[in-house]
Amino acid sequence: MRSNEPLVAPGIPGGSQAVVRRMVAILLALVIGGFVLKALAGAAEAKLVFFPTRGQDDTPATLGIRYDALRLRTSDGEQLAAWQLEPDEPVADVVYFHGNGGNLSVWMPVLATLHQHRLRVLAVDYRGYGLSSGTPSEQGLYRDAEAAVMHAVAQRTAPRRPLVYWGRSLGGPVAASGARIAPPDGLILESTFPDKASVVRSNPVLRALNVFATYRFPTAEMLQQFRNPVLVVHATNDSIVPHALGRELYDQLRGPRQFLDIAQADHNDLFVTSRQPYWKPILDFVATLRGRE
């Protein structure tokens, strides 16, 4: 047996072998780097998307509103805190999916006004919010929506009264996911977007990180088969979810739809600064809906 023979693959010169080894090392580093970036993006993603507040301060009882405090169980075993607000002579049933911040107590002003307008409201805190168990994630919120809409359908006291899902901001895709499970008679999408990618595409850093992210929140895609009426509500000066994204979502819907501009309002003050221009068109939309015969 000959000794000191170079370990070179047949037909490949020694210099080329070194080049191949360097290329393999570079490719391996890129693959490992990709996995690391994906892991880092995944870890940061939840912190960039969800801003829950734990606990509960005010409740509807603080304002003298009759309500039931509920615990809804999700398909993966989480326990969700929910409120069922009970007005006199309700005109519609509403399942309200709030935005990505706070908890049910933060959303009390909106919920109380819904009640004032005789809307029977089921409002749910997502997992990790308020008194709900668990940690928020995209797929987790879809399971939360499933628990909420299945409860609303099962406990529907007047089938002829219209059932409406109302999703605000991040609650938009959550409401859309619920509509795929148990379609409502109508859907209100407020200050929301076609998908997550559309929200970050104007920011070069977030757009680059989104390549490695896992959350999609594809509101428009989830509603491609939905054919009941949709009302899209958006503030003209929205600095969080630009008005153009509301229009983009509207254009991608396939069923009967309306668009409501709230002039001179931003993402978080359209309800406060535009009470009449905000409420009348919404209530008119609800009045056109019909429940099951």
C-alpha cells in the first residue's frame, strides 16, 4: 500500500478540492445563519405583535351593565375569560374581537357603547390576555376564535336575530378565522389589513425580518369563500394600519361589501372623535342583516 498519498477525490485537483470545501463551509454557514435568524425572528415576533395586560380592572358591573362572566375552553385546553353583555330587547348578537393591546377592561368604553345600542355582545380575552390562560400566538388566537364563535352559535337565544362578528385591528384576522368555522350573518372589519406582510412592507427592516417570520394573519385570504355582507371601517388618518390597507382589504373581498371612511381620525381615536359619523353607518349596516329563518 502506498503511503503519503493525498486524499483527493478522483478527477478533482487539490486546489479545486479546497474551493469545494470552502463553498460547502459557506453554504453550511448560510443555512445555520438562516435557522438562527428564523429562531430569533420567531422569538421576537410575538413581542412585536402582542401587547397583553394581565388581570382585570373594570367590568361591565362597574357601569351597572348586566352581564355574565364566562370561561370558554379552547380545543387545545386553554381557558378564556369572556363577558356576555345583556341589553334589553337586543337587535343583534355581536362577537367582538379586540385589538392586540390591553385586556377586556381596556375595551370597556367600546363594549359599553355597543350595549347602549342594544347589541348583545360576547367579548373574549385572547390567551395570555386578562384572566385567560396560555400564551398568545397566531394559531392560538384562531383556536380562541373557534371557542368564541362556537359558544355564540350554541347559545344563540334568537336565531332570527342577526349574528355579527366584529374584528378590530389584529382582531380582524381573528374574526375572519371564526367566519370560516361558523359563518355569521355579517362581518365588521375595523382598522385592519389584508395580511401581516402588507403592514410591514413599507418598513425595510421589518420587511426583511418578515422573510424569517411565521405569522401571516391572512385576513383577505381567509375570507375568499365568505359571501355574507362585510362592512370595512377605517380612519382616514390611521398611522398604525394605513387607510390604504383597509381599501386593499376591501378590494380583495368577494361578497357584498361596504366601505366606511372615518374622517379626521387615527387608529385609536376614531371611536372617540367621530361618534355619530362612526355609529350611525355601523348601526344602519347591522339593521340590514337578517338572521336565520
